[in-house]
Amino acid sequence: IPLSYFSGIGVASKHGILIKGSNYLEALRYVDTVVFDKTGTLTEGVFDVVKVKTAGVSQDELMKFAAIAEANSNHPIAKSILKPYNKSVDLNKIEKYEEIAAHGIKVKYENNTILAGNEKLMKANNIKFESNKEAGTVVYVAVDNKFIGYIVIADKIKKDSEKAIKDIKEQGIKQTVMLTGDNKEVATSVAKKLKLDKAFSNLLPNEKVDRIEELYVGRNEKEKIAFVGDGINDAPVLARVDVGIAMGGLGSDAAIEAADIVIMTDEPSKIAKGIQISKKTYKIVWQNIIFALGIKIIVMILGATGLASMWEAVFADVGVALIAVLNAMRIMK
Ligand code: ADP
Ligand code: MG
């Protein structure tokens, strides 16, 4: 039985799915709801700047302030803004740097306070800004409490995501849900394209946990929830759910640490593969239990009635063990 689990974990790792314990391999079989983070999980997490709109400054200035704000961030959004801004930022001049989860960034640079983030960040700082419903993620920028424009960036859905959703449905998953800190327009468009059952947008990290708690209401032991994410802000949810799955390539260290399963290739379709391996392992574990105990009981009865020879006893012991081992190795195929 342990060997079956070892084989299961082994074959999963061959597919780039690292499972941190046989209990998680077992739990995968009971998952009926899979919850996804959006950015970096279902989408590439690589954004391109699609539009820059200024308010009272030049485009170069807007990009410069945005780049300064994002220079210390590891968020996919930060990388996408720094990429088209070819010049380097003097990090020594950044005096105060604050990354506000699901809002954006606040920095003090020379004598300016720069804000770069979403509508929530602007509202939290009482900044008058032009709200808009661009098809993409909008990064608003303000300097010394004055709005100076916004940058629209767009992300692509991973090639693998559609297959991932289809495959997990085929594995019998009842419900697929998406949680994101991004705006409603982007969330609805992704959810529709991928045919997800539910999508929640504009969430703060603690609100992601709240949505998960709501999903847990009225469930029993055998209906488990898996969550797949990549960011620092996903760590609390990864720790809360029955099976936390992190993207190993794109994912932050905190997410990988908090997760029970790590997908090295960043492909969400590996979840279905993991469930499939879990089911196969379970089947073989039970075949071995029934086979081994069955033969032993039969030979014991034969032995008690004087019908079993020494060789039958040897088979019931060593032979059965060998066959069970060979059976366990079938998982690898
Ligand atoms: P998700 O839950 O989809 O992975 P996050 O929670 O990481 O997204 O981010 C939610 C939102 O917060 C982003 O869509 C963006 O509007 C804003 N945000 C977060 N980090 C940054 C950043 N470094 N720069 C600008 N905006 C940011
Ligand atoms: Mg994310």
C-alpha cells in the first residue's frame, strides 16, 4: 500500500506535479470543487501595455512615474510596465516603498509620492481620477495626490486553460470557480471564455478566504475543495483549503510554501492529470488489499484443514508480496 502511494507520487512528479504527501494524493480523489486564481494561474501573467492615457503630463513622464513605482515589485503587472520602459530606475532614490495587496503601490521618490494601482487604491487615497471600463487591467497613476493618467495592460489566457477546465469536468469535478483581485470586466470575460461556473472579482486576499469559507458551508468530509494560485496574496487560501495547488514556475515562494501540491510546468491541465493519478492509485491500493488478504485467508483455511503445502504457504507470503509490488508499479504506466 505505501509502495502504491510512492508510485503515485513518483509518476505525478514525472508529469511535473510535486505532491507533498500521500494524504494529498488521496485527498485529490475527493475534490469536487476547483477554485482558481486568475492572474498567473488561468492567464499567462504576462501583460502587454495596450493603451496609455495621460492627464496633464507627457506620456514619457507618466511611464517614468509608473516605472519608478513598480521598480521594486515582483507582481506580473510591474514587469509588464517596466518592460516597455527601457531606462533604468535609480533605486537609491526610492525612500519609501509600500506594496498594498490587491490595490497597488505607494512609493516616495525624491520629493514625490507616487501611487500606481487600481480604482480601489485611488479611492483609498481620495484621488479624483477618470474611471473607465477599458477591456483590460487599468493601472492608475497619481503623483502627490494628483491623477496623471492611466495605463491599460492586457493579459492572455494560457493556451492550456481551456483544456484544463474541460479535463477536470471530465474527471467529475462538479464546480469551477474563479477568484481574482482584478476588475469585473476582465473577470467576466475570462470566466465566459473558459466556461467557468462562477467568478468573483475585486477581491482582497482576506476576501478570497471569505469566499472559500462560503463554499465550505454545508459540505461533508468527502466533498473537498482544491484551490490553485500563484501569488503571495493566495497563500492564506492555499493554506485554508483541503488541497492547495501552486504554480511552481511563476509562483511566489510564499504560495509554493503554503501549497500541498506544486505544478512545475505552470499548466493548469495538470490538475486533471493529478486527479486521474489519484484515482488510479486508489484503485490499485484496494486491488492489493483485497488480493493479499484474500489469498492469505484462503491459504490459512487450507493450512488449518491440512490441505496446504509448504509451497502454497510460501506463495501466500512472498508470492503475494511480489505480485502486489508489481501491481503497484502499474501506476507508473
Ligand atoms: P489576482 O488575484 O488576479 O492574482 P492580485 O490580487 O495580485 O490579482 O491583484 C489584484 C489587483 O491589484 C490587480 O488587478 C491590480 O489592479 C492591483 N495591483 C496589484 N499589484 C499591483 C502592482 N504591483 N501594480 C499595480 N497594480 C497592482
Ligand atoms: Mg495571481
